[in-house]
Amino acid sequence: MHISDIKITNYRSLKNFNINLDEKFSLIIGKNNTGKTSFISLLDTFVNEKQFLFNDFNLEFQNIIKQTITENLSQEQYIEQSLSLELVINYDENDNLSNFSNLILDLDPNIKTIHIKFSYYLRYEAYKQLCNDFQAFSAEIIKKGLDVADERYSLINFLKKNFKKYFFVKILSVEHQNDNNFIEIKTKDIKQILTLRTIKATREVSNDIGTQKLSQLSCRYFNASEEVEDAKRDLQIQLMDADKSLDAIYEQIFSTIKDSFNKFTNGKPDLAVKSSLKEYNLLENNTQILYDQGIGVLPEEFNGLGYMNFFAILFDLHIQLRDIYNACIENEGKAILNLLFIEEPEVHTHPQMQYIFIKNILGLLENEIKKGITNLQTIITTHSAHIVSQCDFKHIKYFVNTGNNIEARNLNSLQNSISKNVSVGTPKENEEEIKRRFDFLCRYLTLSTAEIFFADKVIFIEGTTERILLSEFIKKIDIKNKGNTDYRPLASQHISIVETGAYAHIFKELIEFLGVKVLVITDIDSISSANNRKKVKVQNSLADKTSNSSIINFLGTDNLTDIINKTTIEKTLDNKIRLAYQTEYSGYHARSFEDAFICRNYEYIKNNATIFNSLISKDKINDTPDYYQIAEECIGSKSGFACDLLYYDRNWIIPEYIQEGLEWLAQ
């Protein structure tokens, strides 16, 4: 039993939202303000009966309500207004359906789904009352001589203060693909089949309150645990012995108060002060999390925020899992769905701790399932590329703001996107290529590539030289455009840089999936088809093709002349992907970054040749330069060459094709 789909309408930024969840574990990622917290909040509000706020209605929905009230519609004209949440719950023949059989409305044995629809809605009777109440309110404003057009007396402000009088929660069980067949149910029916627990990102783990918070958690853990009953009993006995000793001490401490009290009451009743230590009070106020430094221990407030955050997560996680286990036992095998949210576990933690958390969390959850927890479905939200890099594609749900709506996209669907674009031969060859490309993306999901899920823009670079120099390129471009009011500095934008070699095209479907702006910096890589596809100068008469796979796949041709003659517009695909490769400068057309840089900065190279450790065969750097030959024969180490350019005087100029590409990306 698990939730397969969730549908949300009119809640904050989630105007018309759908998400597909995995049976056991889903990882939700996305940039800021893409609805991740709102998603959790709405489930928590409906399932755990929390209060709505007026700003939970998105702005478009607020305007619709405003319009309908202004029109004062008849019942025939009125369409019920609501924000809603629909849960699609799948079950199978192994589930004990006794506690929710009354919710199953479809008699087809092949359909094993329940649709639970929550609505916070404005029914027609309440709508008419709202119209009348606002009219009366406006009449009173006019009567008092106040300006009815004042924003303070607007319909929206009236709703903000009074909406709870008119909106109500409704829960329906709806037949699969038939909204007209439903039954109304109560919250108690929901609690029989679904529990929702959250470990929120706002964990109180700052050093000034962390001690209190962790002590409270230790107390909750103690009370929830049934695995240490013998230890609890021993603690109770010890506290009883302590009570006996403290009674004698209390007798001395409070003797003056006791004598005074007895004078006023004639000793009836006689005052007695007794010790009453309780294990849960003792733990809550007197428990510390210490950490051992080898030569001594330090108190918990000396822990860094990362460790305190981890303590809080683990305590809370074990408490929640224990509560879930107890609920499973109490239900005596009846199917109950246990939904567990963990929000941003990376808060305050360093990268290595993030790796450790995500690597171990699934194993921990699996162990709890083996102990007796049933139907546990865990959802984690994160902004951490470190956590994403350790997860399978199949678990990742990507939240993206399309401008009009928030969408949840499954990374696993990339395989279908790849299949639409691949055509390399026979059906079997196509199938192998699709699998090869998808497996490549899965394997390439490392820390550096995982960052693109949180970036607004991406730069794909071909090699080490560009990677080393790119930050300096960006700095120079920003300085060059400093006085341009229309220019947004690249250094202030969220840009991810990924080294792909000549395989940037493999990421095409991922780029489309993410919907981000991408610059591909690559080499034109001219070759001669008449000379066994050997590399040659671009301006060699035998040069007629490119060997660059990215250029061929993005532009759909390997013809060198066609590629050279492509306009800026033709190098830009769907206003999202821009190819930047060598162009002619001062009569010379470079083949690679190195000869393009040497051509653009020859005097600089010649003046620094003696001090650049990366350069060899320096006699070829003379007054009649061959840029291609120098790039091929004089650069002993490409990474060393890039480091020389950064280490010594940086008074050099960016090759024009890179400059144009970066300025396009900045827009």
C-alpha cells in the first residue's frame, strides 16, 4: 500500500500540481521557491487538521473569489471554489483492507486504487452569506463617512480577517475516473488508513537553545522506547532510593516553612515536603549529549551546529519510527499507510556528513521495516548536491517553476525523452544506445553535475584548460561590462560549470528536462575525411569535417564549411542552448582553445615565453608565428599552461568566441 500520485490545486504556488511518488522512497529537489515546503505543508494541514491561513490561497485563486463575490452569482451560475489535495492510494491483495473497505467504490477487481480528495471549500450557502456580509460591511463603512475605496476596507482585507467563517474542510472518497461517484468521510476515517509525520528543517539546534531541545528529545525517546524496559525499571528503583535520602534533607531545608504553616493551621493538616523524582522529568531537564575528545568530554553546547542537527534528526527519526511501529502493532495487521517527511537534513552539516546521512538513511529505514513497520513511505526534500549525487535517478523528483505553474518531474522519465531523439540504426541498436546514454547520465551524477539541479544556468566545457580559466574569464567579462546597466554580472548568477569533454550532447534531454539556459564551450575539431580523418588546421584545403560529437549532434551536420558559416542565431537552439566554438580572428581560424588564445594574445605569449614553465620548444615562438604549430608543439602541459596564465600577469584577452558566449549567457 502506498501513495502513487498527489494532486494539488490553488495552494500557494502549487496552482495545478501533480507528483508521482515511489513506493518506498522519493527525494524531492529543486531551486528555492519551487514549492517543496508548500507541498509538505498542505499534506500536514489536511491530514493533521491544522489551520489554514488566508495567504495559503494563491493570488490567482484570491482574484477568482473576489470576482465571484463582486458578481453575486446565482446557484446555477456558481462553481464551487476550493483549494484541494487528492491522494491516489494503491493497494494489493496482500493488504488487509478491513479498515478502509468502505472507501473502495470501484467494483472492478483490476483497479486497486483509492482516491481521497480533501477540499477547503466555499459552498454556495457560505458564498451567499459572504456576499451579504461584505455588502453590509461596505454599507457600514459608507455610513461612517469612510472612504469605501480605501484598501483597508477592500474585499481582500475583509476576507483575510473573516475567511474561516465561510470556508470548510470536506473529505471525499471518489471512484477511480468517476468524480460523480463519491462518499463523504471524516478525519477519523483518514486516521485509520494514513499517518503523516514530519521532521522539519526548522530544528531548534542553535547553541543557546540546543541543550534544552536535545534534552527534550532524549526524554521523548526514553518514553517512546520499549526496548529498554529493564533499564527503565532500574532507573525507577534508583530514583525511589534517592527520594528516601532526599526526604530527610528536605525536612531540614523546609523546617522553618513547615513550623510557620503549622502555627496558622494548628497542625491540621500537617505540612510535609517529599521528594518525587520522575524519570521523564529527570531526563528532560538534566540530560546532556557529551562528546568524547579522547582526553575528556565536552558538553553538547560545545558541539558544532552540524553535530547538534544530526543528533536532533536521529533522535526525532527514532522517535517517529517508534511511534509508527506502535501504530502498526495497534492496528493488528490492518493496512495503514505511514508517510514520513524529512525536510532538508543537510541544514548546518558539512558535505561529508551529508554523504553519510543519505548513504545510511535507506538502510536504517529498511531495518525498521524488517522489525515490523509496514507500508512506510519516506520523502526527503533537499537543496544539497551532495545528497543528490548519492541517489538513484529513479528516486528523484525535480520541482521546477515554469513561470505559470510549479511542476514535479521524474528524472526516470529521461529515458523516454532519450528514446524520442535517438535513431542510430536497427531497433536493437537504438535500444542499446538509449540504455547507454541513460546509464551514462546515471553514472555521471556526481557532485559537480548534481549542482545543475539547483542552478539557473549551466556552462558545459570541454577540457581542463577551460575549467581552470573559466572563473577568470567570468571576472574579466564582468569588469568589461561594469558600466552597462542592462548587464547582470555572471559572478552574481547561479551558474553551474560541468566538464563534459565532447559529450555535452548526451545531456541534451537533461537540459530540456531542467529548462535551464546552457552555454556549450567546445572546439571546432577540424579533420580531413580524405586523409583518414586526421586532425588538420581549419584553413587547410583538406579540412572538410568536424570530429566534435557535440557540434554534430546539436547542429545536425559534420560539414566544416556549414559549421563555420553558422550565424549566432543558428548556433542558438530554442533560445536555451548556445554553442560557442572557434571563429575567425584577424585572418586566422583556430581549431582549439589553445591556438585561439595564442592568436588573440600572441605578443603576451612571446613576452612571457621565458618564464612560462608550461612552454617547450620556445624557439618556435618567433616573429613569424604559426599559431597552430605553437599550440601543438610548444605547450607541454595544457593544465600547466592554464596555471601559468593565472599565476603570472593576467593582462591577456579572452578569445572572442568565449567572450560572445558568456555575454549571451549573462542576458
